[in-house]
Amino acid sequence: MIRKFVIFSTLLLAMVAFVAMMASAEEAKHEYVGNKKCKGCHKDQFKAWGETTHATSFDKLSDEEKAKPECAKCHTSGTMADGTLLEGVTCEGCHGPGSDYKSPKIMSKKKYKADKEAQRKLALEAGLILPGEADCVTCHTKEGNTNFKPFEFEKRKGEVHPPAVAEAEK
């Protein structure tokens, strides 16, 4: 019982530290909303993501690792306004908190098809991140990672959005 309390307390402390860290980040002005907001329109992307190690990355940690902020920061995506921890590397873990860019005024297939560049610009201004290698290596790094495996961006970028899904995104 005491061990569970210690683990729970440590995990809670790690989550508070994580939230504080995120609050100081530039993108913190946007709030996390969770994958369900993405899934409604991006069904193929959501399904493909669900089959990746990003989706289950938090589950792969031991209880002790889950309580360590240095582990949790790369195996979670952030905390929603209601305090819900987004376990795993979710859509928002790579694309940034979606509270502002999830709006139908921005994420509209009809508007996107009419003027892709204008809609993309609106989404980027509202906090959407189009991740690249520099974003990936903030977590895929040897430093502090006892389970590190060499990361080759060009070889692995198709794992999160497989080529067929990525082609449909264009």
C-alpha cells in the first residue's frame, strides 16, 4: 500500500513538473485537447498512428520511469486543461497543442481544397507544427536515454504517417 502511494505521489509530482515545464514553453499559450478532436476528420492518420510505437510509448515505461520527468516528457504529449495527462506520443505530441488550430474555420476540408496555402498558414499561426527532424530529435536522442537506438530521420519518418496516408494528406 505504501509503495503504491509513493509511486502515485511520485507520478503526480512528475506530472506537475511536466505541466510547469510545458507552461514555460512558447507553445503553452495553446491548450492540449486530445486525439479525439483529431480522429473525427483524420481517420486514416489516426488509425496509422494507433499502430505505431508512439501510441503506446507511455505504456512501455516502468512505474518508476513513468514518475521521472525526464522519461515522461518524451513518452507523453502534455496535459489537458482539466488535468488529463495525454499518455503516449499523440497527434499533439508532434503537431503541438490543438486548441486553436482544431477550429472548423481552420481545419476545413472544403476550405483546404479551395486554398491549401491560406489554410495551412492559418493553422500554423494557430499553433500547428509541421514536425521535421529537429522536432523528432528532441526526444530521439542518446542523452538521458538508456534504451536509445540510433535514430535516422529519413528512414523512420514514414513510420508515423505511412507513405499511403502521407500522400493522402497532400
